[in-house]
Amino acid sequence: MPSVTYIAADGTQHVLDVPLGENVMRGALYNDIEGIVGECGGALSCATCHCYVDEAWAAMVGQPASKDEDDLLEGVSSPRKATSRLSCQIVMTAELDGLVVHMPDHQY
């Protein structure tokens, strides 16, 4: 199973195995990782799973975001960055083993 390192705004790190085909948001939710809310359950309608993909991984997750994702990222409550993504749109593959995502300091 590929792993994801979730880095909280305070620097706390959690390394989790996330099943192939599952998204980064659900990996956090299923393991009670604070910082990713995922109110819409991954339906691409809320932006409460905003994260910053580590720059070393940005190209691997499929930058740029889709039009719908980009529209939602316009309304995030933490500053949007070049590597901002919605974690519900990052689906785990074998190539993403070791992925690192940083969580914003707030989702609302």
C-alpha cells in the first residue's frame, strides 16, 4: 500500500498507508487526521479538504487542477498557493507512494 505523509500546520507529521484507488482526503478522515474536514465526502463541492502538495510531488499528482477543482480552490479560507489541491481529487497510485501533503491552518 502506498504511504502518504500528512503534515499539519504546526509541523506534526503522520505517515499513513492509503489503499490504491483511495483518495488522500479519505486517508486522512479514516485515520482521524485533523486538518482535513471533507464536508462533502469527496463530491467536489466544498473545498474543506484543501491541502498543499509538497513541491517535490506537485507534478506527480496531476497539476494543474481540473476546472471544477480550480473554481472551488478560488474560495478556500487559507491562502491559495501554486501547489494547492483538494485532497479528494488526489487518487492514490503506486507512483504516489511517499506523497507528502501539507495541511493549511484552517479550512473554514
